[in-house]
Amino acid sequence: MASVHDVAAYILERHGPMTAMKLQKLVYYSQAWSLVWDEQALFPERIEAWANGPVVPALYAKHRGKFSVDRGALPDGNPEALGKDGTETVDGVLGFYGPKSAEWLSDLTHKELPWKLARVGVGEMENSDREITLDSMAEYYTRVAELAQTAPAT
């Protein structure tokens, strides 16, 4: 299984430098859609529901204090560790979420159930280390995918 650092390195190689917040959200959505499309986690590291949206603390430790992150920030990340399914999943995520801003992605996560469930009882801008579970992500994004398939074409 790839690590979160491998996933982040792949994202940075494909997309180029970006804000740390955007990288965190793209890693989160890569994990979410891997649970749906590949029926397995993309990486084992924990995701927490921080005030600005989902964050992987293990990745945060690598870019802490940096606004912008590039491939050089993750020298131990190995993009090849993702394998075919992993790279296809991340490419799909980048195709949809990649052009969006960090703020747009953060706002989107705040509207979605996995982050909301993990933040129950926590103030809007209050710090939290509560986990966003893989089960809550798989259930929610599977439902999103099902609704997208049954939506009438416009």
C-alpha cells in the first residue's frame, strides 16, 4: 500500500506546486474516491477533521509552516508506489478537483457529511483531532457516486 507521502508526491508531480491546504484536500479526495472506485484505502494514515477541513497529520508534519508545497518538500514520497489503480484514481480526482482553489475545496468538505460527523460538538474554528473514518467516507462518497449515476442528464 502506498503512503500518504507517495500520494502527495504523485499529486505534486502531476499538478505542480500548490498551497499546503489544497494538497491536503486533494489527498483527502484521493482517499475518498479510492474507497469507492477501488474499494480499498489508498494509504493507511489517519485523516482528521481540522477547522479548515480534512488534514492528514503525517503529511502536515512534512509541510508545517509552509504556505506553498512543491515536489522537493516530499523527498521520501515515491509516486510509483501508487500502482495502476492508485494513479488512475488520483488522476480522476485531479481531473475534477485539481482546477479548484484551496478555499473552494475546503468549503466543499465543510458541506459534506464525513467532516461534519467528525466535528459534531466542536466549535466552527476550534481545533480538533477527531478522525474522519474510512467507513464514513466510503458510505458518503458511494452514495454521492450512486446519486450522480441516477441524476437526469441536462
